[in-house]
Amino acid sequence: MQAVANTTAQRLSTLAQLYQQGQTSQLMDRTLDKLLAHEAEQARLQLETLDADLATFEQQYAMTSTEFFRRYQAGQTDDRMDYIEWASLVRMRDNLLRRLHLLTGENGA
């Protein structure tokens, strides 16, 4: 897996150099735009799923995910399996929102 990451990093570095030197093509631009749009759409779909899962916990425990996570991080909850899963979903959603912002500049919320 590390070899693949290194190869990908080298390819991205090559693309960056080409862009810095002004040696790109419309095909490269369109391809990158499509790739970023595809990745953003995948992130949005994953967010929809996570939001539905979070809504289930929010309804079950009559608390927003934001409030729950604040309490969880402050150690004000027990360590039942639901809470661990809920916290994981909150973290996953936060990561996806950051990813979406990088891909599109959108906040995603």
C-alpha cells in the first residue's frame, strides 16, 4: 500500500509541476474536474448515509450529535457500545465534511 501511495504522490507532483510550468491541456483540466466532482459526489452520498445514522441516535437519545459529542469528549457519558459507535459516526462525518470542503470549497453542512 505504501508503494502505491508513493507512486500516486509522484504522479501528483508531476501534475503540479506541469501546472506550474503552464504545460497542461484542456483534457487534463476536464479530467481533473471530473475526478474532483466524482469524489465530491461520493462524499455527499456518504454524508447522507451518516446523517441518517446520526439522526437515529439523536432521536433515540433525544440529543443532538453536537451535544452528545461535546459530552462524550468531556467524559460525561458512559462507554456503552451505542456511544462509541455514535462518536465514531460523528468523527467520520467531520472527516467527510473536511474532505468535501477540500474537494469543492463547500462546507457540506
